[in-house]
Amino acid sequence: MKTFISIALLTASAVCVRAAPDMVGVSAAVDDVVMSFEQDRAPAPSSELAIFLLDVERGTTRLVADKVSTDLTYCGSPSWSADGRRILFDATPGQRFQLARMQAVEVAGGALRTREIGVGTAPTESPDGKRIAWWLNSGAEAGDSAGLWIMKADGSARTPLGVRSGGIPKWSPDGKRLLVSAFASPVSLDIVDLAGRIGPTVESISLKGGVFYSVPSWAGDGTTMVAVVKVGGVVDFALIDVSKPDKAVFKRSLWRKGGGVSPAYPVYHPGTGQCVFAGRERDGTVLYSFCVGEEPQRIDPNGCRGKIASLAFSPDGRYVLFCSVPE
């Protein structure tokens, strides 16, 4: 079986604690979505970038999205809604990102459906499910300015936030802030505070003596993110306190780079203690997983992938979404 749908089972030590009981309903919604994907379906031959999900307990993968339409063959930037019912992503004709269309995959009437939710990239849904933030590229819509936008979940009331730096927004679990990552490496990061009295405010994240690599993720609340950071020549997969963005604090190293593996796209689930990242090696990139306090395990033994990017946990911590080039 091809490597993009075949991943060996994880050992017991790589499976962390299960999600809390209050996540039972959310986990059921997540499972409804996952079980609707065909288990062994391979991406369409014309797909340029596809979205998969990894079951971190069983070590298996399933295809989520590949070819949305004849021209929308490059699928990326996946995120899962907080209630577990939807997966959002963008689909593009090749890498002409100004033509990207945002999509939502969900179960409706017992059947899986994909619906378009508008022009833009990197959609992220608020924890209450009422709003979606996204990035609009230059030239995407005549008369509309490039930058960070927000809209109602049904696609109406599209409103620019006046933020033109960055590119990839991620909504904080408390619903008050957006973490915005620029398309660069090292990556520049901003926090957009949505709770201001006179409108959104923007602050750049600065860690004294530190440089950020890859796209970080929120880590359970609106003040902590998990990031790949280099401080004093040492690269860590770490938790960073961004309660004061301009004075970010290194809280804890979850894993220190070693063995010729460079971590990217880190995700951490505080409810389970599970950590997953894309590990860049000499011959390519593979997924790695570990529980806090343990060494990462290489969980794709069938060969390196040319690209793995844009990791995102399901809200219950059972699955990880990721993008990869079909083989």
C-alpha cells in the first residue's frame, strides 16, 4: 500500500491520556466526520496537495480532501471546528493563491458534504462557531484589500480587520485573540486582540534572544502557544507564554532538537499531553509523535514524504490533520 495511506501502528508509549469526559460529545461529532471518509481512498492523480488525518491512537491515516473541482487541486490550511463537526480548509488552482476558495467538510443528513464558504485562504472558526477569520490575498477580490478578514459562519458580513501583515490566522481557544503567522522562515508572529473596546489591536510577538521557525499553534488557552524556537543556538519544541506579546516568555521545553531531525508545524494537545510535528530529515519529511516527557517516535516508517505541513489537532486530541504531496 502506498505510503500516503499506510502508517504503522504507534507503540503504546506514544499514546497519551484520553480526552476528559466533558469532551465525549465533541469526540462523537469528530468520529462521525472521520467515519464518513472512505478508509482506503487514494488522492486523485491530478491532485497537487492533499489533506489527510492521522489517528494518533491507531497510527492509521485517511484522506480528507484532494481535488475539490477540476481546477481546485491544491488543498491546504486545514483546521477543525471546536465542536468537532466541521473541517475547514482552502482549495486553490495550483499555487495561484489569489484564486483560493475556502471549503467546509461536514456531515449533513447522514452524508458527508463539502461546501464552499467564500474567497480566501486559511479559514479558522471561532470556538463558539459563530465567526470565521481568514486571509485574503492581493488580487483575490476586485476592490477588496488584502489582509485579515472576519465573517459570520454562514459566509455573510465579510469585514476586513485592517491587519495586513501575516498570512495564517489561528483562533485562540478562549475566542479572544488570533495568532497570525507570516509566510516566511524565520516566521514573524502577531497577536490580534479582538476584545478591545475600540476594535482589534495588533501586537508583534517578541521573545528575547529567540527566533521562531515554522507556523506555531495555540496550546489550550489564549495565552500559550507551542512553537519551534531557537534561543542561544538551541532549537526547542516549546510552550511560549504570549499573554504579553512583546515580552513573550519561554515556559517549557517539550523536546529539544536532536538526531538530525528538525521539527516543524508543532501541535500540542493539553488535554492528552500528545505532541506531533513534521520532522524534516536529510531524505524528506515524516510525522513524529510523543507524549510530554518522552522521546519522539517516527510514525511513518514506510518512507519519507516530500512535504508535510499545516498540522492541526481535532478538538478531542484523537486525530491530527496534515497536508502532504500525493505519491
